[in-house]
Amino acid sequence: MVNDNPDSTDESIVTSVVAGDIDLYAEIMARYEPKLHRYVVFLIHNQTMADDIVQDTFIKAYRNLKGFNQKYKFSSWIYRIAHNEAINAIKKERHMSDDDIDELPDTSYDQRIEDIVDSTILKAHVNGCLEKLDSKYREVVQLIYFEHMKYEEVSDILHIPTSTVGVWISRAKTRLKEICKQRGVKR
């Protein structure tokens, strides 16, 4: 049964699920499936694999709900699980090492690009530019600009200091401007 109170926090729903109201887990799935799917597709560029990874994420999260620390945000916790599952799938699919993961392409954009995203032609060019960024920069930009997370949440998900999130965003914007300029994308 889905929760009748849409204002319930993720954490309160998790507490109820852990206490035995397992049907409420459907509410968590309803809240996070589209977001996690978008995030995982962004990371791996494969719809079919993303479907499986998101399902694996929900299964793993459910099995580990009792271990969830209520001092932290549930959203950061489940995104971290999705991140790990996606990276593991990439490694398995491509037989990559941890060092190779850093070489995966990333996608991100700077503030000014938000003004042109509505244009489908420019959006296609910008996405091409995003693909040329280093994976760590693209992922940080994805979480902040597309998933609308705060630096602290991104820090929790990626296990990096909050200050590093800011540095990576700054570097991503600078590099993105260079890439877009080289590709002839005007702001």
C-alpha cells in the first residue's frame, strides 16, 4: 500500500518499512525510480542495463534498510548504491579496472548553458560537449545540475570532500566552455 501522506519524509517511510510495514517500500520506489533511472542512464548510456541496475539498487537498498543511518539523507544513501551498482556494471561489462573508470567520459555544463538547453539543436551539441568531459566532472555536474543536489549530498554519494565537489564543478565549467568553443557551440 502506498503512503497516503505525500509529505512523509523518506526517513519516516524507511522507519515504517523497517518496523514491518514493507508495503510502504513501494512509495520509496515510486519516488526514486525515475530519478535513479535518469542518473544511471547518464552514467552508463545504456537503457537496458540501467533498468537492471535500478532494480538491483532497490533490492540492495531494501536488504540493507536496517543498516541505514538516519543521521544522513536517504537520497544520498540510495544514490550512492546506484552509483556503486553502475560502476560495478561498467567494470563487468567492459572489464575495466578502477583506474580505467576515471577515464570514462563525463557530461556536465556551466550556468550559461542552462539558457540554451531548451533549443534542441544546441542541446544536442551541448550533450556532445558534455560527453567529452572527464567522468568525475561529468558525474558531479549531473548530480548538481540535473539531479538538483547540494554539494554535501554529492560529497556523500561520491565519497569526496565537499570542497572537492566545488573544485570539480569549477573545472568542469572551464573545460566545458573550452570543449564547446572548439566544437563551435555558441552560448
